[in-house]
Amino acid sequence: MCGIVGFTGQKPCVDILIESLKRLEYRGYDSAGIAVFENGSIRTAKAKGKINEGLVPLINRGADNLYSTDFSHQTCGIGHTRWATHGEPSDVNSHPIGNGRVTIVHNGIIENYREIKEFLIGAGYSFESETDTETVVKLLDYYYDGDPVEAIIKVCAEIKGAYALGILFRGFPDTIYAVKKESPLIVGDGKTGNFIASDVAAIMEYTKDYYLLEAGEIAVIRPDSINFLDIHRRHVEKKLKTVDWDISAAKKGGYEHFMLKEIHEQPSVLASSMAVRIKGGLPDFSDCGLSPEKINSYNKFFIVGCGSAMHAGIVGKSLLEGLGRVPVTVDIASEWRYSDPLIDENDLCIVISQSGETADTLAALKLAKERGADTLAVVNVVGSTIARAADMVIYMSAGPEISVCSTKAYAVQVEMMYLIAFAVTFAKGKITEEKCREYTAELQKLPELVSKLLEDKADYQYAASHIMSAESLLYIGRGLDYALSMEGSLKLKEISYIHSESYAAGELKHGTISLITEDTPVIAVATQTALLDKTISNIKEVKARGAKVVLVTRAAQTIDEKAYDIRVNLPEALDIFMPIITCVPLQLIAYYTAVLRGTDVDMPRNLAKSVTVE
């Protein structure tokens, strides 16, 4: 979840570390810190809170004697922005953590830290923080006898869990050591120095060239060289990769927030993402190995994800079962892997993850592979851990998503579910080629419809102004509208901090309707023609009990005005395509509600973008 960076080169490193950390702050913002070499010692500055609120003022005051009179020689250092796991957010629990001889930054969790801590206490070490990371520092120190690589090898043999480490050893003032297991880490190759980072976006201002560090590999990074070793100290040759998108994609581009920018990017990314997956008017996944022959070999389909990715999977289930008549199970990754799922070598497990690093989703993928099933990853980040572990990969090509709240990535995940559903349905003979072409052509019209929804935001702002003061509210819908209600509710609660729940509209009378009062707004999604009358009946039930209703429906639908207080109109499309259209107003209602309440839209409290711990 945390973000780590490092730089060693011919330029002053402090500003580079700070700017790189700011691009990783979406991974966690409970605290931030840097450590640099100065006059043979490792100097550290770290503070609770966001980078600009804690770390930057601290550095400007000369924290911990970080700056000497002439600091131009400080050219090697590491940095960290934290999402707290072990130990509350505080200065002492912030990273980097060191003991004078060794200083590290860490992303991940050390599962056996208690046993290691007990051993080290018995060996005479004392501990200051509540973190699992401090046990790694002390264990490195315990084994360090002047050979950093040997100490790293011994420590990696003992620690269990997921981790990415950036390490400084006193006595090696121009060198950063790095090692990883499961948690993401790249090594950047620059003209004026070399880097480590959790995400390529952190260092794109300085270089687009990078190496992917694999599990168990050790990187030795100096200003003019990068060397990779395995756990037996053998040299490892690696292929240099180059980022194929521009740094401007990771900047706000004039928008007030990344979330608003990414909402507005949806028409273009929806169009570009499907363009590479449609050949001759039909869905095509031949490049990733999902051929019609393979599709026909599967008995059951499993879709696994977390948060918005799981919500996209629910849409996928509805499409695959409704059109393809194939059995589909959708589950939350953290639950599925412990449920002893009935999956075998005749099934396909589809895992969905924006980052490609989601720990629970990765664990679910591994379980599916252990059971002999084929695995298909739908991810956004090329070369991510899940992408490399899966048998087949569909890259979403949505570009970098910086806001913690997923918008364009969710939309493209849903779009990929459509294309997969069409491919499966056609391969299994449930629809004709003509019908498959028709569906695919209709899907290609959606970016234009989404673009029109973004032209006038007055309805979304008006709706937000009427729910901003609520302490709690409900989202309701039926069928695909219920799936969208789940996503809309998640968007609202994570950035506005209003307690929000989603319910299948028909279930309200089985208990939940008792929560309805005059102070409880209800956002009702009603786009499915066959279910419209039933949904409107449920809406009238909550309206009769005093709820203020925001109705999200098609502009062409004739609905009794007494059934709602505020209406948000949508353009016409086939029922099955309404989820991609409907998600945009729900995103914007959540966005404007959060803005009106004054919350931090891009970095909501307690959350991080990439969940790399279970």
C-alpha cells in the first residue's frame, strides 16, 4: 500500500525524492519521510501527515540536521509515503526507519515479525516503533558484517510476507540496495542517476526507462550502474522497458482534482481501450490466448476482485449468464480464497485489478492456478505482478489513475466485461455472428453518449447540494441497476464520508425500510425497462415514508413526478449498456458532494490506491 522511492546520481536528491513521493501519495498519506547520506552518515526527516503538511515544513526547518550549509553534495537517498498497517500514524512509526548503520523504506507486511522481534530482543536489541518494519532493520543490522548483499540474502531467508525494500548501508554512501517479494518495485535507469520506485509514475519526470524487479532479486543501484543478483549472488540479465505514456497523463491538466480529470477522460479511454479489442467488428482476444476453442473448453466461470473491480465483475456475471447462459460465480477476493471454491481444471478464473498488485486478488489467482484452472487477468498496469502471474492477460489501457477513487478504470473494467461476454456468448453459439456484431457496434457508441453526459453538470451539482448534509443514505436498484447502486454507494462513502449503503430495491420491505426517515435521502437507479414498474413501486414506498428521492433514469421514461424530488436524466441505449452510461452521473454526484463537504477528494482518509497487503 505504501510508496517508496530512491535516487542516486549526479544531482541533489532531496527535491527529486519529494517530487517523486508526491506522485506516490495516492498509495498512502498517513506519514512521509526521506533519508539521505551526508558526510558519511544517514540523515532522516519524517513526519506524520501528508507530504506538504508534515515532511516539507520539517525539511524547510532543517529537521534532524538534515541540511548542512552546503547540501549540494546530498545525491543519494530514499523516501517513503505510508499507509499505516502495523502501528498508528505517528512520527516514530513513519519511514524511513534506521539504527545508524542501516536505514530502510518498506512496502508490505512482515507476517512473522513477532518471532523475529523476540529473537532480536534476546540478542540485545531494543525497539522504538510499533512497526513490523523495524524488525527488518534490526535483523539486517544483526547480519551485517560489511557485506550488504550477504545481509540481505540472510534476512530474506527468514522474513515471511509481502515486501519491497529500499535499503541504505552506512559505508556505501552512493548505493541503494533493493529487494522484493510480491509488493511492486521498479528500478529506473536515468541519464543523471538511477532510481527505485513503487510505481513508474513517480519517476517519469526524470526517466521513462525502467526494469521490473522480480521476487527474490536484489538490485544494487549506483549513480552510474545497476546490477541485479539472485539469492545465490549470480548475475541476472534483465530487459529494459520503456513507458509508453506521457508524464502529462499523471498531472491534473487544469482540473481541480485528479478524480474530475479522470471522469472526463472516460470517453477517450473507453474508445481507445475497446479499439484494440475489436477486429473486423467482433471482439478479439487472440493476442492473449482467449480463443473460441479455449472458451468452449470451460464449464464454469469465476470472477474475482475487490471494491470497484468486484462491482465490475457483477456486471460481467449478469452479461455472461443472461446472454451466454453459462454459470458464473462472482466473489470478493478476500472471501473467495478462504471459501474452498469449487473450481477445477475445466474452469476459467477472471481476476480484475486496476493496479495488478492487489494482494487478495493475487492470492485468489494463485489459488485458482493451484486448482488447475486457467486464469485471465484484467489489469491496467503492464508488467504488474498479477499480469505476470496469470495465464492470460487483458490490458485495459486506461492510462494512469491517480485518484484513490476509481472512475475511468472502473468504466473500462466494465467495458472489458462486455467484450468478454460477447466473445464467450458467440463462441458458445448462444448468439449469431450478426447479433455479436450488433452488440459490439452498440458498445462502440457509448463513448459519445458518455461525452454528452459531461457537457452539463448542473443536475449532478444540484443533487449533491441536497444530499451533502445527510448523515446516512441509501442507493437502490434492481438487476444491473442494483450493481450500479453498489458502485455509486461506494464512490459516495469513500470520498464524502457519508454513511451509504446499497440495497436491491425489492429487499427494502424485508427490514431496511425501517431506516427511512425524512432525513434519509435515497438515490434510486431505474434504467432497466423490464424492471422499471417494480422499481418505481419501491421508490414510491420510500417516498411515502418521507425520503427525499434522487431518481437516475432515462430522459425518455415517463414517470410520475410525485415519485421523486430530483431527477437526473440519461440518454437512450440498450438496457444491457446502461451501466457504463449510468456510472458517470453517480461518479459526479459523489464528486460534487465531497467538494461541497470540503473533504480531500483525491486522497480520502484511511484509504490508499493500491492495496498490496491482505
